[in-house]
Amino acid sequence: GSLERRRCLYLRTGRACCQLVEVLFAALILVCSSVSCGSAGGYTGLPALGGIYYYQYGGAYSGFSGADGERARELDQRFYLLKLPIARAAMAVAGCLLLFPCVLILVGVLRVPWHFPAWLLIECTLYIVIAVGTVPALYYFLHSLLSVYNSSVCKEREQLYQSKGYQGFWCSLHGAEIAAGLLGCMAAMAYLLSAGLAVRGYRTVHEQKQKPLQL
């Protein structure tokens, strides 16, 4: 009845819309991080279709022969293992960022801020902490990836593939990793906006609760 309508009204507020945008950003960051983890570059990604199945039948190294093929396989595996911890950390952070706004949407639908207005100040503090923490997290993510791309493993791998005329194995950030960084920056701005909306919501709830006393 009327209670259900009041709960659904929260989904039409600015705070809820901003939280839904945060869910979208976190989901996209999670996808981009998984792409970074799942691709070793070019078409020889270990967990992809051109991975272990491809290696067993030799399709990934059709242009190599003998020791070169074995060396290419070894460099691919070492390069993948270098990137794996970074990608897993990024996916874990993105998963937490995906869960956080979902919980806040549920809290809003249940009208917890109306019954406990101080929650909005707690929410504002959490948003500011996350927004500030996103900056060093992005720096660590990109710096760690650049360290992998500047490693001797990546350089040797790039030279080996280029010697056979293969393209797409350059030691540089690819599109999904750049997109993850840009999405992280946009998510940080969305968190700051949500922090401001939480403060405004606290003032609104406080004023509305004071009206019966004034009457």
C-alpha cells in the first residue's frame, strides 16, 4: 500500500540515481579488470579461448617452431602470472565498490535515514573516505601494470613476437586498463557528489522532523 509507494519513491531521488550510477561504474570496472586478467595480449590469452586449449593443438604458435615456440609459451605464462595479482586486486576492489551502493540503496528503500538521520552523516563520511582512497588505489593499479610492462619478460616477449611479424603484443596499457582508470576517476567524482547529497538529505530530514514541533 502506501508504505510500499513511499519506499519506491526513494528510487526516484537524486541520491538513489547517483548510487545506481555508482553500481554501473563498479560493474564496468569489474569487467575491465577481468579483461586485463584474462588477456595476456594479442590472441594467446591463457584463460581465453586461445589459451590452454589453443596451446594443446599448437594453434597459438603456428608461426613458431622448435625452441621459439617453447620460449613464446613460457613468456606468455610468466607475463600472465605477473599481471594476475594486480587484476585480482582490482576485481576485488571493484566487487566491494559494487556491493557498497547496493547496500545503501537497500537502506534507503527501507527508510533507515528517516528513522536514524545520523546514518546520512555516516554515509557521507564513508563516501569521502572511498573517494579519497580511490586516488592512491588507481595510482597503485596503473603503476603496477606499468612495472609489468616495463619488465624484461614483457620486453623479450614483445621482441619475440615482432620478430615473427605478429602485432598486438606491445608493452603498454591496453584499452580495458585505460578504461578502468578513467572509470575509477568518474566513480570518485560520483562518490563526492553522493557525499554532498547525503549532507543535503540530512538537513532535509532534520527540517521535516522539526515541523511537527513547530506546529
